[in-house]
Amino acid sequence: MIVIDASITAPFLLNDEPSPPPEIAHRLAREALIAPPHWVFETGNLLLNAVRRKRIARTMLEAIVPQLRPMDVTIASDSLDRVWTDTIRLAEDHRLTIYDAGYLELAWRRDAALASLDDDLVKAARTLDIPILTY
């Protein structure tokens, strides 16, 4: 199982993002993917910002969204039960946003790998010995 954050999702949705190395793309395609509920909003925000910055046309947004379905990301609603306890503690301990700590908490609790391009999040995961997929 792999916890994915929005940063690792971007290269699969936006053509101007660097493609992941084949070994990472292959793992993301064949292993179970999971994310906390806010991943949906962060990914939506990423796409909306791409429209606002004219990286993609608004009409492309509607064409990109269906690409999320084949990724088959399970949303871990049980992460909501941890926000005010484990997640906020991890955010404080590792100086992360609560959003990034949500990914970290889920990977830690589920004993899963974490796929991210966020340097601070990757650094925090390494201190907790969470397997990382990054490039």
C-alpha cells in the first residue's frame, strides 16, 4: 500500500510536470493507493491553479479529471479521527502543515510507503523510517 500526496499526483495529470522514473510509475500503477480525504481538495486546487496560471485551458480541466478515476485512490476517512491527536502532533514535531502531516500520519499508521515530491514531508517520513517513493 502506498499513501500518495497531491505533489506526486501532478505529473500524472499535467503534461508540463517531469515524468516519474519508470520504477516509481510502475509501483504507483500496480500497488494499492490510499490518501487522506483532503487529497481530493489538494488535487483539485492543483488543477485549478494550473488553469489560473494558464498551464492548462479550463476545457482541459474537464478532460483531466477522468484520469483520476483509473488511479483508484482509496480515501481513508478514518484519518479524520486522528486530526486533533496524532496528526497535529506530527505536524508540530516535524514542523509540517496539518495537510502534510495527514499524509505522514496515514502512512505511519497503515505501515505504508509514502509517495511525495514535498521535501519537508519526505524528510519527516525518513525520520519515522517510512518507506519513500520520490524523485
